[in-house]
Amino acid sequence: MSIDVRPASVFEDVRTLLGPKSPGANVCWCLSYRIPSGLNNTLRGPARGEYVAGLCRTGRPPGVLAYDGGEPVGWAAVAPRSDTSFARSRRIPHVDDLPVWSLWCIRVRPGHRRRGVSHALIAGAVEFARAGGAPVIEAYPLDNGDARVDPTMAYAGIRKNFERAGFVHAADTTSVLAGHPRVLMRLDLR
């Protein structure tokens, strides 16, 4: 299997990974950390997808997509931290004043898991951030040790995968997800 990772500029492919089965459903669309909570709470049903479609048309797509033979099989959300709620987070610390980028969501379609797609997504997100001028990219994965994590709650990624990609532990956080602490991992791109 050869995984190709590209900027998420094709909305239909993003919809395949993030969209609901029912058009009126209020699914995340990976907006929870991207936009202010007030706006996030007012966007309902199809308006959420329309907002993401607008992001896909901008000069900076909202993340990257992994493809297997042209089929979209994975998603990673990545953007400057200043454009996300992590910029104001009290649970995820700021390590320094560098204009870092955040990688906060990794999603692999069922049937394509355990095939290296998440590793390809992390590498693709790193390259996307580098191309966008990021001096550093950080992520906030689960520090789950060897414990299993429910796939629906593994969107933040797991520490071991980020370590394999060269990220280093930069700080502990007070954030907990699925019963596991989250840590701040960083990769210097300078």
C-alpha cells in the first residue's frame, strides 16, 4: 500500500472522512478546536459542512488527507496554533512564544487502520506545516502507555506514534481524554 498525503483542498474528500451519514447531523467536522466556541455552538447541521467547504477553498486548507490509490482514507487537522482554541487553552500550556502550528486530530477510516496511515498523516502534516512556514509543530496526544484506546477517542493520536515521527515531550498538560493524560509533543522544523 502506497499512501499519498496532500493538502485537504477537495471538500468532497474531506466530507468522506469527517461528514455525517445524515446531512442534518451535528458532527464535529473537526471544528471544535479550530473555531471559537460561540461560533462552534451556533453552526448546526449542514452549516458545519458549509463552513468546512469554505476552509477548503482558502489559500490554506484546514489540514491534510491521506489517499490510498486515489481513495481518501485519512485526515489530519493542522493549522497555526494562533488560529485555534489551543491559543487560549488553560489546559495545554504554551512552551514559548514561537508561532507554532498545532496538529490535533488524526482520523483513519475503518478498514484502513493498522496499515501505517496515521504515520503517513503525521509526516504529511509536518510537511504541510513546514511549507506554511512553521518553525515548530506541536501535538497533544494521549499518553496511554500500552493501554488500548477506543478508536473514536484516539483522534488526538498516541504519544508513541509522535515519538516515532521525531516529536519530543515538551510539557505535561492538565487535559485528559478517554481516561488518559494528554502530553504536549513538539518537533522543531528550523
